[in-house]
Amino acid sequence: MSIHNNRLNLAVSNYWMKILRYLQILTLILALSFSSCKLHKNSIGKEAKVSYNTRKIYNQHYYEAAKLKVLGDYVAAAKEFNQALAAIPNDHEVIYQLANIYFKDKKLDEAIHWAELAVKNNPIYNYWYYGQLGQMYSTAKMYDKSAAIFSQMVEKETDRKSNYEEAGNQLLNAKKPKEATKYFEKYIFKFGAEENICRKLEALYFDINQPNDGVRIIRKLSDTYPSDVKFLGLLAESYTKANRIGDAKATYSKMLELDENNGYASFGMADILRREGKNDESFVYLSKGFADKRVNIQHKLKVISSYYFLVTKDEKSKAQAFELSEKLLQAHPDDATAYQVYSDMLLAAEMLPESRIYMKKGLAIDGKDYRVWQKLFGIDIKLNNNQFLFEDSKAALELFTTQPGLFIIHSQAALRIGEYDKAIETASQGLDISFKSDEKIQLYLTLGDAWSEKKNFEKSDEYFEKALESDQQNAMILNDYAYNLFKRNTKLQKAEEMVLKAMALEPDNGSYADTYGCVLMALGKLTEAETWIKKSLELEGENAEVLEHLGDVYVKQGKNNLAIEAYKKALIKDPGNKSVTTKLTKLG
């Protein structure tokens, strides 16, 4: 029973949809018919000369054409309208419809031809005919003709606002700005000061180097709405652009009298005071502007961007930068950008843990921008905290599943914290979506290191060899493979050959110098090893891992005091290093 009911309901539904569609078409046809009757009544003499049979033929083709037009079949509709035109030649309503059809069908030349005929054949002014022709001229970039049409429309229909605006716009398109100003002025004179027209006219006057006229227009707008602080702000900006600084300052003062916390006025006053060299007073107003949540955050970001470079200049500049950042955060607590700005300020001041906290707060509000996550990873790396990097890259992977770079970062972080299975899993997944050779190489190297840590040296060598197959002249691959062989204390001759090749490719790379020193140490060439490890420290600066290697060389040389000194330096750089702590304990 329910199946039959469903079928019946579907049939009824389809029937009513067809009826509704028919009624929509009929409504549009009747509207066109009503328009046609009105137009034909404007030419009674012509109507009287048309026979009943002719009118019947005309109507049949006209209504069929109207239906086809509604359905979007423009070719068939044009044929039917032409049949109607054959019945009653020069009928301006049909000609107007043909112009409209050709325009919709993107046949601009034909459309303009028929639109011109519609205007010509109709003895009485018709807004739609003129407007259609004006827009077609504009579309064809015939701006002078378009402006002429809309100018005629202004004269024929003085109470329609759009005629004045379009006449001005088309004159602007025709690169006749002075003529355009006349129509915008006429608009304001007849209809009063309206924001969009006044602002357009102001910009136009400034473009043609008539700044005082630009100010005059905005002052008229402000006088029209004396209680609206917004228009006072526009007036102050106009004064500033016209270099009438005194007037601008007085206007901003008036704004602040009406609303002492107005951020836009505070920003304007800050700019003027800065121009006058009164930087301390300027900053007071700037700070007030940042506190106003009504001021768009994008406006504030343009201002605060210059303070990133002042954080390290002196304490006063640093304090100001942080004051503005805090005000930004207080005014926009739900905007992720405010937290990112504060994080960036902390980062510039080398306050890395605090910077990370605020970056994560911003990402908790909006984490859709991968570039912000990359900033967070950069902070983790600067903090030398692999656990942070592992956790943060894991969170990012839940949002971005097609970023090969993210798989590289997460697998590397997993490797560094001893999560070797996770490193292998993530790197393998990364290989599935990586297409660039350099991305695949980094993932191969991670897999090589991870399998080595799991003591599966066959797998490890397999991935290092894959990396070499991808690029045999890649110094990073050669170095990493060589260092891995050193750690395993195997194939040391091969390791030496590879690291020497890497150093030939990049002679100033301190990491490669360290690897070479380690390989020499494993080969028992301790004096040379000491020389190259020290060379690495010269090139790269004091690094915990390299300092540990130097201590290892000293131990092998029997220079325990020097070894202890090197290990202690390594612990200062990396206090949690268990390997170094164990070695120091053994040395007593």
C-alpha cells in the first residue's frame, strides 16, 4: 500500500511542477504582452491600420517567441520575433526584444543594431529602450556613445537618479573626468549629498588636481549629516589629502569631542602629530586607536607591521610594540590574527616559549592557514624541542593531508624522539603523495635512519641507496649515508669516500666537516679527526652534537680533562642529553 501511495505522491508532485512551470512562463508572457499593449497604444494611428488577421498572426508569433525566450532558446525565439516583425514591420517592441535576445546570445553587433532601431522607431521616450542601448554601447566599449545616451536620459527623465550616475560613469570610461564631474554635481544638487556619489566625486576631483573641490563635496556630505562622526572622519581624511593639516587636526579634535574613544579619529590625530615630530603624543593617540574594537583589525595591522623592526631597537620601542600588540589582543580576542601578531612580536624579541603559546592560541581559533603552522614549526625548531615539533606536526596532519612537507616534518620529529615506527609509517605515507624528487629524497633519508635505529640495516641501506639513485650529486644524501655508516661502524671506507665527495660539493658546510671527523675517528686517524671536528665548530658555531664528538676524540686520545670540558659545553647547549651525562659520569 505504501509503495502505491509513494508512486501517487510522485505523480502528483510531477504534475504540479509542470503546472507551476507553465504558470511561470505564462506570467512572463502576459507581462511582455502588457508591455507590448502599452507601447502600441502610444501609436494609435499605426494600431488602427493593422487588420484583425494580421494582429492575430503577430500575436501568435510574439507569444511563442516570448515563451522560447523564457526557456533560453534564443535562436528559435529570434525566428519567431522576426515572423512577428514580418506581420507588423518596424514594430519597436519586437525590435527591442530582438536586441535583447541577441545581447543575451552574446551577438553584440546585431544587438546594438536592433537596439538603435528600437530607439529610432519609438516616437515616445522609453527608459528601457534607451537604457538597453546605453549598456550595449558600454559593453562594446563605445563609451562616448554610451555617455551620449545616458546624457539624453538625464534630460528626458530628470527624476531618475541612475541616469545621472550612469552618464558620469560612462564619461569616466571615456576618459573625460571633467565632464563626468558635471553629472555627479547635478546629482548632488538635485537629490542631495549621498555618500557613494560624494566619495566618488571627491576621488575624481583629487585625480584631476582640484583638491579643494574634493574637500567641498565631503564637507557638504558632513554638513548634511552633522551628527554622524563617520562623515567628519571622511572630511578630516579629505583635508589631509589636500594637505590642509590644520583643518584636519581641528576636525579630528571635533570628532574626539563627540566621541573621546573614537579609534579612527585617534589614528588620524596620531598621524598628524607624527608629521609634526611629536612622537610621544602621537603614540598616545595610536594606543587609543588600537583599543577601539570598532576600528577594523586590518587597519591596525598596517600600522603595527612597522613595529616588528623596532622590538630590538631599544627598550622604549619594545615597550610600545608590546603595548600595541596587547591592545590589539584585548580589542579582538576572537580573531586569530591578533594572537599571531602578538606571537610574532614575542618571536622578534627572542621570547620563544611565550611566542609558541600565543601562536597555538591563534591556531586554536583558526587553523586553516598552513603558513601559520609552518611558523609554529619554526619556533619549535628554534626551541630545539623535538617533542613540541612532533605534537604540533601531528595536530597539523589532522587538517592537512596532502602536504608532503608536513609528512617530512612529522616523520623527522618522530625519528628524533625515538618513535621509529611512527617515523617509518609517516614517511611511507608521505612517499605515496610526493611527486617532487627533493621531497622523496628527504623521506628516503628518514626511512634509512629509522630502519637503522631499529637495527634493520638491510632496509636502511635500501632507502639510502634509493636516495642516491635519485641524485648521486646530492651532498646531503652523501653526508647522511656516510654518518649512518659511521654510527654503525661499518663500511667506513665507503663512508669516507661519500663524505669527501659531499665536502667537495659544499666545502663550507660544517655538518659535513663533523661527519668527516667522525669517520676519521672511527678509522683511528685521531689527529685528523680532531682537526676536522674543530673545523666544524668554526663553521657552524658551538653545537651540542659536535662538542660531544670532540669530547669523544679527546677520550680516545687520552685527553680526559679536555674531554670533560667539551662534554660540559655540550650539556650547556643541550642540558637533557643523556649520552653526554653518562660519558661525564664515567670520566668522574
